[in-house]
Amino acid sequence: MRVLLIAAMSYLLGSIPFGYLLVRSFRGEDVRQSGSGNIGATNVSRKSPVLGILTLLLDAGKGSAAVLLAMYLNSARPNAHTPFRALSLAALFAVIGHLFPVWLNFRGGKGVATSLGAFAIIAPKAVLIAACIFAVVVFAFRYVSLGSIISVTAFPVIVRLLHEYTGWISLVFMGVASLMIVIKHRQNIRRLLAGTENRLGAKRT
């Protein structure tokens, strides 16, 4: 029963479409009708850099909130198998909520910021390394999507190498979350392969 509660509440937290709400509130526009059509920070920043940063922080915050809530519901520190699995489950469902929010007909963002906030509590060292990989890739190639895809793909591997997990089920949850985020980037992958993906700082075509 507690597992279902954690999954449901984490999904609902993750499904809060902050990017959509911010642009609708401050610009009176639907962010899904412009740019990439995504509700995440990158697309929101095309409307307003300030709103983009705020979206990033809020999306990461809801991921962290889901994990902290799971920690509270378990009333235990994340050092035993069951609590650690619960935290990883919360992170996974927060990401699922962001990817498929019930409020927007299950058409959401790509989950990078939400996963960052969620897994930063569970595996902070791995998240830090993944964030560095993201920064290096974006700096070198100026593709935010490429940085996201590579860092997200590397994340479960880094967690495994650092042994920053307890029990294989928690690692599976992390891997599933990463896989879903990569799948959400499938259009970006197609554009990257075709050479039509927009670089950071370039005018969107």
C-alpha cells in the first residue's frame, strides 16, 4: 500500500507542468505552440530566459520533493534495501509524471531536470559526474539535446561503477528512468543524425 502511495504521489508531483503554467501566467501564451513544443526549461527559455531558469529549478525541485516525500513516508534513512528502492521508485514516477502529465493529455517534457532533482538526493556523486559530462558535451558541440542524451545514458553506468545504489531493483528503476528520457529525445536524435538539430545560441529554424 505504501508503495502505491509513493508511486501515485510522486507521479502527481512530477506531473505539475511548471513550464506551461509559467508561460501561460506571465506571457499569456501556450509554450507548446512555439519552438520545440516542449514544456521544459530549454523551450521556455526561448520565450523568457528568466522563466526558463525558473522552470529548470521548479522541475528539479518537484523531483527532489518526490524523493523527500518517499523518504518521509518510509521514516528511514536510504541505507537499507527497501527504503532505497522506495526512493528510486519515487524518482522514476516523478519522471514519468513529467513525461506524461495527466493535466496536459499525457504530453509533457523530456524529464532531464526532474530526474536531476530526484537522483541528486539518491546518487549525488553520479549526478555530479553526469552534469559535468553534460556541460562538456554542450560546450564542445553546442547541442543541449546531445548533452542530455549522453549524460542521461551514462548516469546508470556511473551509478553502477560508483556503487551508489542498494539492491539491483533500485538500479533498474534508475535505468528505466534514463531509458524513458532518451526515448523522449527520439526526435532530437533523428535531427542530430540528419544534421538539422539547432545548436545552442542559434536561431531556431
